[in-house]
Amino acid sequence: MIRWITGGGARPDAQEPWGGAKIGSVELTLLGTGAPAGLPRPDCPCAACASAAGPRARAATSLLVDGSLLLDLTPGVAFAAARAGHSLGGVRQVLLSHPHDGPALEVPAGLPQPGRVPDGRELALLTGHRVRALALDAPGTGYAVTGPEGQRLLYLPPGTAPAGLEEPAEPYAMVLLDVVGRPDALARLRAVGAVGPTTDVVAVHLDHDVPPGAEERRRLAAAGARAVPDGTTLEVGAYEHVPDLPRRTLVLGGARSGKSVEAERRLESLPEVLYVATGGSRNGDTEWAARVSAHQERRPGSWRTVETCDVVPLLAADGPPLLVDCLSLWLTDAMDSVGAWDDAQWADGGERALGERVRELTDAVRATRRTVVAVSNEVGSGIVPATASGRRYRDELGRLNTAFAQECEQVLLVVAGQALVLRG
């Protein structure tokens, strides 16, 4: 391991850290939290950029650690520090994380020239901070910063995830990364224990992919993360409450509403998920095969898939989170099994048998200890089906959705890609 000592100042064993670091804590000021082009993007007419005004505007992400270490030099960083009540006069090291050397701009007077730590190397500052460079799966450099008293934070540039993580890992007190663009990075960190239950996950590099405000907060909360305004100062290691992912969630929506995408988003930052496909393969149906293929391409590579309608045993067993897509096809299979399409069979015990199947499913949902996200169609608001069997299916799906929703902490309705929270 190579050890670099930078700048002048006090000896490493001095009683007072040089550069303004606070003994016993690491203070982190987010001078910017946006994408490299900022938010709103210059000359972008999109709705997200149009609503990113005033306090919702974000400069390119830049972090000031204990007044002595600057991670990423961005345009206007000195003014951003002044607005946050800080001076850059104590900065003794500027490190770049992006794959390039940063924007073409002048280095503010008094700041050292920006540099970069080679992957796997560690830089020791006279302030008592240590900075280790992490290898990433995309161009750029990630930095693990350890404070004088051992507080640890991790910062990743946009569009990247760590490569070659060792398991198990000690959890960081704080992680700052591109949660929206690379939720799988968060999943990888969770898989090895680098992000634990008490890790404060802060989203940075925020772009116009998600409208700022309530939708942004909702999406991040589903990943166990949060965002803060530019200029916010955080104490690394201080407890910050973020709502836990609900144990059971039902996502409703019409055809092509975006309900499956919404359900997948709720689990994509978790390291392991079992995807329960209730529709089967339907050999020979090319349209169905295209739909299945589109779903498969969206799923993270770490997810496993099982094709079955036998969901109750999965709910009863221990294991990773379940994504059941969808209850509508589960109901079709259940109605097939009880002869629900034949009026005589339906009257002669079929209706009762289907009710028992639904109760068995909802009882299993109530008792499960697994995290479950289920998808179902909302078909009760459209045209009344022309056939008796079609009306029967519509009615039974409405009853199933109602019963399943009663057992869920959160219920969402997706309309035109927009998720409306009905419960939770």
C-alpha cells in the first residue's frame, strides 16, 4: 500500500487536526447534489427541468469533507461553499472522481491542483483522514474516506458501481451514490454488507430522470435512500430515519400503465430477488414471448426467476424478497382449475372452490415473513365485458385485489406511468 502525505501543516500525531476537521465527528457539506450538467440542465425544456427551480435546483455534485478535503471540483464551487457558510481556505486536497479531468475551469485561488488516487491505493492526509480509491465497473474513481476517529463514508461518481467487492465488508456510516441511475450499485453494496441497516444512503448526481419533489422522495424512499438540498451539512454517523421498505406491497394498474416497471423499481436496489412469473411460457404465442422477453431484459442479473402459480409455498418459506407478476394470471389459472368458465361447474362448487383458493393465498400473504411486491390488473373501470365469463373474471379479480390489498402495508395505483399511493 502506498502512503502519500500531502500539503504542509501539523504532524499526523498532532492533537488538533489541521484544516478544520472536528475531533470525534466527520462533517460533510454537499456543495452540489446534481448531475454533471446540473439540474435543470441548460436549455432543456423537459418537465423535470422546468420544475427544478428555486430550492429544487441542483449544481453538479461536489463534497466538502471537514473543510479540508474537496471531492470533485465543479463550476462555482467557491460560491457554493460561501452560500453554505464555509470557506475553501482550509482545503488541502482536491480529488476528482469522474473519468475525465473535470470541466474546463480555473482552479480557485488558494486551492491545490486537483488530483486522483490510483485504484486500490490509499492517500493519507495530515488532517488524519485516509482516502482509498475503489475500482469501479465503469470509468471513474470511487473514494472511501475514513475520518480521524474512524467514521467511514463512500462516494461514487455517476453511472458507476463498485467492482470486485470483498465479502463480508464492514458497513459504511454514509454512502453517496447515483441511486436513480445505478440502483444495482446499492444492491451490490448491500449484498456484501457494505450498506447495512444503519447506513445513511444519500442520493447524489440527481438528473432529470425523475421529477423533483414528491416523486423523487417516493422513489428514493423505496430504495432506502434520501436526497438533501445543495448546501446541506451532514454529520457522518448521525442517525437519520428513512422509512423501511413495506413488507407487503400491491401494485395495481391497467394495461401498459407501467405497473410492472414500478414493482421492479421497488426491489432493484436489493441484492437478491425471486421473480415469480405466473404466466408461463405459452409455447407458440409470439406476442406473449415478446412481452416476457421485455420483462426479462429489465431485470437485474442477480434476480432469479421461477415460473409457477403455486405461490402459497413460496410465501410460507424463508428466502429473499418475492416479486409476483401477476395476480391477474394467477387468477386465470385458479379459475381454470375450478372450472369457473362453465356455468354448471361454477354453480356446482366452482365458486366455493375459487373462494377457498383466494383465502389460502391471502392467509399466506398475511403470515409471510418475506418482503412481497405483487402486481395485478385493475379492470373494473373499463367497458363491461360482453360475455358472462368475462364479467365473472372481472368481478373475481376485483374481489381478489380487494382481499390482497387488505393484507398489504402499501397499495399503489399506476396510471400513465404515475404511481398514486392508495395506502402506506
